[in-house]
Amino acid sequence: MFARLCMPRSGSWPISSVSDPRWSDSGRSAFVGGGVMPEDARKAIEAKTALYGPPPADLEWGYMKD
């Protein structure tokens, strides 16, 4: 049972910043879990870094499994 709970699976992810709302975003990924940032969230942060410069200090990310 424990192994099933820890396995990555599809879900949604948010990134957010109170100090700079331009950084707030969300989406869905095929694989979320394991305490690791979803790949699509990482790509969103990279894209916003190219647009706005370094991420704000209060940038947070998370995920929710389906």
C-alpha cells in the first residue's frame, strides 16, 4: 500500500508569488509526486525567468495528485 501512495502520477501544480503576481501560474502534469517539482512547473519558471529575470524570493510551488 505504501509504495502505491509514493508513486508519481498525474496531477496539477501551482506556482505563486505574493510580491509579484506575474509569476503565478498553474497547469497539469503527467507525473507529480515524490516531493519533486513537476517538470512542467520547472519549465514555467524557466520561461518566466527569461521574461522577468530572477524569480522573486517568495516564489512557491506545489502539486496535487489526481
